[in-house]
Amino acid sequence: MDDTGVLGLLEELSILLEDSKPVGFGRNSSLRQVDIAAALEIMDEIRDTFPSEFAQARQIVRERQGLLDDAEAEASRMVEDARSQAMTIASEQEIVRISQQQADQVLADARELERQTRAGAEDYADEVFSHVEQSLDTLLNNVRRCRDRLNATTQSMR
């Protein structure tokens, strides 16, 4: 017998039936004389072969389902990892954006403080120069008065 499984056994049964001798003529020409023992032996082999082939088929289906389940779990894990990475990147970008805003604000505050400090220093310097100018005016007026007195005294002595 052929070891190709159920299909091979069915092929053997088909050959057995085709090679059998016709019995009768006319309407009964489809009747054939078959070696019943050979046919039953092939059918027994088919019955014996079916459970192992069904078991193999079920095992293959289970293995394929396991592979599909594993692939689906891996795909889900990859999607979750991608989502997590996207969230991390988005968070990092948000941190960078907030940090940039804060840095811009610190820079703007520093520029404003520098402007105010410069304006305050200029105002103070103007005030100091104004005070020095007043002091010099007063001193110059005192020097002129003293000089005028000196000249007046010198002329009265002459």
C-alpha cells in the first residue's frame, strides 16, 4: 500500500473500482465486480489514517494559531512601545518648548532690567552732574565775589 495518506488510499480505491470488471449489460452496465476484501482493506486504512492526519491538521492549526497569537501580541507590544515613544517624544518636545519659553522670558526680563538699570544710572549720573554743576556755579560765584573784593580792596589801597 502507498504511504501518501488518505489521498493516496482514495486513489488506490478509485483504481480498484476502475479496474473492476463490469457485470451486466444495458441498464446495469454501471455495476461492477469488485474485490470486496481489497476495498474493505483500503477503507480500513483510510479510517486508520484519518485520526492521525486530523491530529496533525489540528496540531498544525494550533501551531499556526499560536504563531498568529504571538504575532498579534508582538504587534500590540510594538504599537504600545511606539505610543510610549511618541508620548515620550511629545513630552520632551513640550519640555523643550516650555524651557525655550522660560529662557525667552528670562532673556526679556534681563534686557528689561538692563534697560532700567541703564536708565537709572543715566538719571543718577545726570543728577550727580547737575549737583556738580550747581556746586561749581556756586564755587565760581564765590570765586568771582572773592576776586571782586580783592580787586575792590586793591583799588582802595591805591
